[in-house]
Amino acid sequence: MLLNIKNKMKTACILYMLFFSITIFAQEPADFVNPFIGTSNYGAAYPGPIAPRGMASISPFNVAGVKNTPMEKDSQWLSNPYVNENNFLTGFSQVNLSGVGCPELGVILLMPTTGAVEIDHLKYGSTYSNEVAKAGYYSVNIEKYKVKGEFTASKRVGVSRFTFPKGQSNILLNLGLGLTNEEGAMIKVVSATEIEGMRSVGSFCYNSPEDAYPVYFVAQFSKPADKFGVWKKPAKYNGVEAQWMGYNGKARMMENTIKTVVGDSIGSYFTYKFDKQETVEVKIGISYVSIENARENLAKEVGNRSFDAIYKETYNQWNEELSKILVEGGTKDENTIFYTALYHTLIHPNTLNDINGQYPVIKRSKIAKTDDTRYTVFSLWDTYRNVHPLMSLVYPKQQSDMVKSMLDMFDENGWLPKWELNSTETFTMVGDPASIVITDTYMRGIRDYDVNKAYYAMLKGADNIENNPLRPGLKDYIKKGYLTTDNKGPVSTTQEYNISDYSISLMANEFGDKDNVKRFKERSLSYRKLFDKNLNLLRPRTADGKWYEPFDPASGANFEENVGFIEGNAWQYNFMVPHDIIGLKKLMGGDQAFSAQLQKIFDTKQFDMANEPDIANPYLFNYVKGEEYKAQEMVKKLVHEYFKNEPKGLPGNDDTGTMSAWLVYSMMGIYPISPGDPIYTITAPMFHRVTIKLDPRYYKKESIVIERQINNGGKINSIELNGKSINSFFISHDDFVNGTKLKVIQN
């Protein structure tokens, strides 16, 4: 009897496991996306919907008001419209940035309410519950009003669906509240079913306030309002005339008017009287060109289609993009963190042009038009390291259009982009990263753009000493080989210039420009003048060439201001010379000294997974023969420690997909170790099988498979390409994409 029970239990377990396996297998890649990942721990992601590389996006906005302290937008440096720990909601913003480090956008807030119209967000805000987030969809219950909100988006249109209870219901459109530090807006009720307007945004990272710019919108409602209006709350006037101003500092409510209202704290409301539970859909078209284009985007992109039809289309778009990489053999959590990371890399750079091809040029001196896609949000100091190489491999047409966008920016602005946002060049961060991205793209075989212009643009940025916004301190750099302490972050900026110069030397070689090959290769090695052999570290020099004193190698951790480095310290930057690791090994005294210094960074907790300068460090053990297993162990450890299927499942700011790209590569078992160089270094894949579909417009093969064979689960014993041992932990991009199967065998 006991044996029979055991057999039945065993059979039940087998059936359950089989059912579980079938369920997992049946899920599409898009089903594994968890947009809540990165919404805590300063990941700066948001859980609301966006289409792949969309212009419009919707995020619940829960960072306003004392009830959200300490993660409140005016209480500290906060760059996200949503924080998972907060619980006081004041609306749903229609344009947002994902994984950035400075507050911007997060405006055009839609909010459903019931009862009398209230326009103070601190009073009409509500707690919420039952959040659901998927690729292209978000829903939530707004507790104060017993209203359910559902949201989806096409590329240029945000779509909201509110289910109201019986009684008076309202939909507020608040242009006064937002994440941006810029003010100013315009609004007009066109009819009982339509609103149009504009919100001014800008001053990203508190830069270029004179370059603030408008984002235009048109909102259309599925049901005509029974009553509508606009409001304006002027600033408080304290002059003598204040005693005659009965409206001084008080909100003005203007009912059933279609006049245009402008100001800082303005908005509109649509009111309904429902006899039973009713649903209202709101579609908001977005444009950075004009209200007319926003209306056209809305009409041509979604028209009269239903919420469900739009969501289905966006879901299918996500599934198509995410299916370019298929993984097998992972757990549900592993699949989730992988596909969510890939999802995050497909948000930015995002689309700027309208459906008719129009977009504003840099400085907004005119409106231009494209037949391709004009991309925007180039956080290049972050993304040159791994995001763009990933795009070149998996989404080469997108990457080609990104390079074309950069070259158009060069035509418009005279310089390649540095940190471009909605046709505003913010010049945030340091270095000349666009040169690295373009070289890396070219060297991976993507060349359908004006290559001659690209090379000219690189040389201009590298050699033009006067008024060069890309390379401040270039005169010192060329003369001495390094930036002195008279410049900001002199050591790390020198390293960034070195990496760019190496990329330019690679391009010069492609052009047969031998003089520039030699010149820029020599320039790329000048970091060696900042290497202190006594410390085995890079350190700053003063204008007279002396070592800067006092020097604390640990100073600069956790974004602390310091003399030598930008967002890091001497330990975190010590190995950021990816183009000259062999040379660095020699400087340090050989393989063992190099490995010991590298290991010391991890042992002394100087490694920072949350920032870019050292994220390639775990892979550098592959440069030391016999110690490659350390790379395998360290990468696996970091993945499990910092990337999880939960809101705090990113190590910190996602930096427009850079941390997510690190994870995608790490779980596949390859990494683009030297930006500009078309090579990957290899570590242990975290799936049994990874299939990367290749774009036939750029690659000869249909796909490349990465396969893991585990014998005892230990370190990598051998690596094969198409059944032949490659005897190396490195593989060229050409060999990889022209292969059929990369097999990693662990003993």
C-alpha cells in the first residue's frame, strides 16, 4: 500500500514537472518581461507601457508629495517618475525616460477621479493597488475612486482606459506637474472629445536651460464630456497691486471654454455623469514638431482602433523583437531577467520623427524629414561599451539608423553627439564616445551610411582644439598626452580620449590612412604617462607634471567628487584601457601581477557593478592563461548577486539599457571586451542553448547558436566553433556570425 502511494506520488510529480515544462515552453519571449524590474534601487525604470523604441510611453507618477518622502521628486536627486516603494499616485505621465540619471520629461499627466473636480494633485492623489505590468501593458486600481486604469501604447500614442463607477467621474490633464525642472505650457479644449496643447521640457542634468523645448500633444476621448473646462493657477503676486487682485495666487476655473490658456500651473478636466459603470478610453498623440503632427500621429497610427487591438499589436511587436534571441534551458526567473534586460535595451535610443518623417534638428533652427528613423536619447558614455555592439549583432538595421542619426546631428550641430536628448545636445559626461560607436559599427560590417563623413567627423572631434565641446582640455592632451588637474576628471577623461583615439586608428587603417593609424595609435597609449608603478594604479598629474598630492585611490567611490576621476576612483578606473590590456599587463609586471591587482579590486570591495568604468573587469581574467575560470566564476556570481526578478533587480541606474546589455551578454556567455574592436571574449553561458537570429540584410547566416555542454558543471574545458576547437577565450565578430554553433564544454 505504501509503495503504491509512493508510486502515485512519483507519477504525480513527473506529470507536474512535465506540465510545468510545457507551460514554460509555451510562453513567448514577451511573456517573460517584468517591467517592475529596475523600479527600485535607483534603477530608474518605469513599469508602464511603451512600444519598441517608442516616442510615447505611460508611467504611473508616484514621486510627488510629502506622502512619498523620502523618494519624492523635490526631496532628493531623483530621476524616475515611479518608485516601487511609494504608494501615492498623482497621475500617469505620457512621455518618459528609462534608466537615466537626471530628471527630465515625466509630463502631461492624466488622472481619473470621481466626485467634485479637484485640481490640487496633493488633494486628488490616491493610494493604489493590484498593479499588473507586462510588455506593452500596465493596469492598476486607484483606491480613492474605485477606478481601474489600464494603459498601452503604440510608437507615438499613449492609450489609457478608465473604468468608472456610477456617478460623477472626471479625467484631469495636468500640465503643471512633472519630473522635468522646466516650466510652461499651453492647453486648449477643442471639443467635448478633444484637447490639444504643449508642455515645455528641458534642462537635462541642469544643463542648457536656454535650449528648453516643447512637446506637443493631442488627446482624444472615446465619449464626449458632459462638462469640460480648463484651469490656471498663477504665481502669488506680492506687490502693491496684490490688494486689488482677488485671484492672486488662486486657481481660476474656466468652464465650457475653448479658449487657449497658457502658464505654468494649468490643466483641463472632462466631467461625466454615469448612470452605471462605464469605460472611457483616452488616446494621446505625441510630437516634438507640432500639434498638427501629434494629431496626425494619433489618426494614422491608431485611429479608431480599440485599446485591446492596440495592445495586441504592441505585444506582437515586442515579441517579434525579443524573439531575435531565443534561450532554452533556463528557469522562469532566468528567462525573466534575461528578456526584461533585452526589453530594456530596446527602449532607448528611441524614435524622434513623426509618422510623416518630420523631426526638429539640433538647436531647432528648422524641421527636417527622414525616410529612415531619426533616433534620440544617446547616452553614449554609457552605451558605447555594450548596448551598441549588441544592436549591431542582433538589430543591425536599427544600429545603422542610429549611426545615420548621429551623422545628421553632425551636419546640424557641427559635432558628433555626446549625450543627445530630443535634439538637444546636453554635453553631459566626458569623452568622445560617438567615434567609438561608429567605429565599432563599421568594424562589425554595418556600413550603409556615409563612411567618409563619419571619418571626417571623428577627425574633427579629435583634432580641433578651439571651442571643442566634445574634448575639453584637448590642447593639454595633445601636448602632454594627458589632461592635468586643471581639468575635470583628468585621468578618466584621458582614458576616454585614449579609447576614442584607438577607434579612430582602426578607422584610419580601413581608409589606408597610415599616418593617422600611427598618430592615433600612439595617442591611444598616453594613459601610460599616468601610471604610477609604485601603486600599480593610474593617478592624476598637476600642470607642472608632478603627481597630484594628497592622493587617495579610494576617493571617488559611490559618486563622491574627487580630483582625478568622473563617477569613480582609481581602483574602478584602473583597468579601463580595453584597447591595451596587453600593454597594461606589461606595465603591471606581467600576468600574475595583473591578475593579483584585478583580484584585489573584488576582494577589497572596490568593484562597482552599478557604474560603467569597471563593468568589463570580470572578463579581464580571460587575458591571463590558466585563470579564465575566474572570469566564469565572477560573472556568474555578479549575475546572481545583482540581477533578480524583483523591483530592485538591477544594481542601480540602468543607464538607458547599459546594465541590462551587460546582463544579456553575460547570460549568453560572450562579451564585447574592447569597444571598437570586433571581438568577443567567452565565458560560461547560463542557458543550455541560445539562438541569435541574424538579419539577412547584413549577415550571411540565418542564425548562430551558443550551446553549453555540462559534464560536471565546473570550469570551461574547451570551446568549439562548428565542431573545431578554437583554443582561445576570444572570437572575432566575423568568425562568430559566420559560424553555425559555438559550443562551450564545461568539465
